[in-house]
Amino acid sequence: MDDKEIFNVFFREKPTMMLVGLKNAKGEMYASSLAKQIDCTYSHVVKILQEMEKSGLINFNKQGRLKILTLTKKGSEIAEHIDNIRSIL
């Protein structure tokens, strides 16, 4: 079993990579750009992001017609831990 497979045994790949992707973003991040980054459909990304928002992991910041994604303090801490675990595996 390779490193990616063992990581996926413990964590669902898409949601965890969304958090890590937001943590490592170099600029403003949108649901559509996050979907492309993790190779996932836009509708699936939005559904996961809505659950993350309910759990207090991310915020949607509306600017005009766009919704910019940001991690909360809790979301940032979890993303950091996920990234650390991924590097260990």
C-alpha cells in the first residue's frame, strides 16, 4: 500500500485536500478554483464546503457575486494537522 492509499484509509481524500488546499492558497480561493485544484465537481465541492461551514471550519465571504473561501482558526488548525499527518505517512 503506498502513502496516498494509507492516508485515504484514515481520511476521506477530497474533504481533507480541500482544507489543505485552502491552507496553502496563495491568494483568494473560490469554490470553482478549489474544485479544479482537487479534481472534483463544483457541486460536490460546494456540498462539502457547506458542511464545513456548519462545523465552523470555513467562512464564505461574499464580495459582489463572488464568494471567497477562508479558513477559520479551527479550520486552519485542523488543516495544519492533516498536512503534518500526510507528510508523516
